[in-house]
Amino acid sequence: MNRSYKFAIIGCGQIAARHAEQIKKNGQLIAVCDIAKEKADLFSKRYSANVYCEIDDLLEKEKEIDIISVCTPNGLHAVHSIKSLGAGKHVLCEKPMAINSTDARQMIETEKLTGKKLFVVKQNRYNPPVVLVKQLIDEKKLGKVFNFQLNCFWNRPVSYYNSSWKGTQKMDGGILFTQFSHFIDLLYWLLGNVSTANGVRKNFMHKGCIEFEDTGVAFIEMNNGAVGTVNYTINSTAKNMEGSLTLFGEKGTVKIGGQYLNELEYFSVEGEPRPLLPESMPANQYGFYEGSMSNHDKVYKHLIKALADPSHVFINSEDTLKTIEIIEKIYDSSPLLS
């Protein structure tokens, strides 16, 4: 019989509800923590969890907790994960792992020093068309991939940033971190690391409410020689338009598309019939906007397996550091133009 793990959630915002529902299915939610007590109280009533407003109080008093799910603003992921690991807890951290590689490396160093595990949510790896394309690449059925196109066309209105940590350089980090880090993760997962990047960024429609770009274009060369573009914006009118990745290989061309990398839009691979794929999960709903696919059920399933069996392949911290480094490389090479 599987062990029943005891969890805590730090940060009781909208994504935390996804975690709480999966924790209920895979273990026991012992405690929740948020500096806004009213948010923590709502979770407490729903899940019969103890309430804390300070992470230090939680870590001091809740000794029996095995795993902490970090769902706080991006800029706090590192400090909260490091504190949790240092207190002897495993950590499941929401994306992005951190908003700079220095913090991400400190997280990994703490993981190694404490012997506890640090995992990061990368749920788009479980989208059915993404799983298919990963298998095609691993089995060499696309041959050498020559070029690619990554499109991230979403909508985030000015109201999304009102009275929020979102939009700030210190806590948000930029739209490649908050909206599109899953897309960059898949670029790395499928094609490997980035060799060079050159791009440009502009803020067209969010002046005065965000401290970075709302649109960017980057030309990328991968270590394996593949070249392509990353074209991203949060200015799609009224709703999210597209999240897609097209790969052109010597033996095949495929496009994972839809709004959230959730549809197999194009498939032409030598000797391979077009597959029938299971339906993707719906997107995360946040009131007036949508996020990525809701695959947190699979994330928690693999988390439990990985803790029980260290040989089980799950998204590790070294992998997710690569996403941060790639985003930094794109940003460092992309001046923000007025």
C-alpha cells in the first residue's frame, strides 16, 4: 500500500486550488500559509487545514509535513523553496522555478545539501501531442530537426495587472517567466539547449502597468544546429489565440498547436500514420483569463512515484534550471525598445 504523504501549501492564490484538489486525492493537506489571512482561511475551511501567515511559523510547528507545494509569486519561489528544503521537506514548486539562474542554482545546492527533493511543475510535458512528439524525437522518426517555430500569442489585459505583484520586475520577471516558461521548457525538452539568441522586445499596450515587454521576437540557434524563432505576445485581442510549436525534420514535419500546445495540428512523418490521441485536459481557468493545460493530476501522480522510487523519471531541478538560463539568454540578447 502506498504511503499517505502529508502536505502544506504556501501561497493561497488561484493556482493553489489545483494543488489542493490533487493533494486531497494523493495525501492529506495539513496546513496552508498566506500573508493574506483571509485567503488561507478559505482554504482552511474547505480542506480542514491549519492556517499560518508566516512560513517560519508553519515550518516550526508542523514537523510531520512531508511535502510543501510552493504557490507564491515568482520572485518568492526561491526563498520559500530553500526554507522548506532546509526544514527537511520535499518541495513541489510552481513554475517558474525562479526568475534568475543565481536563485535557481541556490535552490539546487540546497536540495543537494539537505538530501530532500525539489521538483518544479511543468505540466505541459503531459499534453498528449507533446508526449507523441517527444516519442517521435527519441525514436529518431523525425530525423535531424533543422528548424522550428514557437508561437505564444495570448491575452493579458491591463486589468490583469491591477493591484498585483504581476507586472513587476522583482516578483514577476517578465512574460517569458510568467506566461510562457512552459513553452521554453518544451523547446529545451524536445530539442536540447540553446546556443545563441538574438531578439527584440517592446511594450505596446501595457505602458505604465508592467515593467517589461508585452511583445518579443527572438532568433534562436540550438546546440544541435537547429534554428528557429520564438514569437510571443500578450496582445492577442480579447482571448488567448495560439500556443504552438512547429518542427521541420529531415523525415517529418509536425505542429503542436491549439491555444495551449494541446492539439496535433499538422502531422506528416515518413512511414507513420496520423495517430489518434486522447483528448487534452481543459485549460486552467482564472476568471477573465485562461492559463495552460491543467495536468496537475499527472504532476502529483509522478511526484508520488518519484518519492517512492528514486529511479522514476520525473521533472528534476537541473532540467528546470535550463529553462531559466534560456529565458535569461533571450532577455539578455533582446533590448527593450521604447
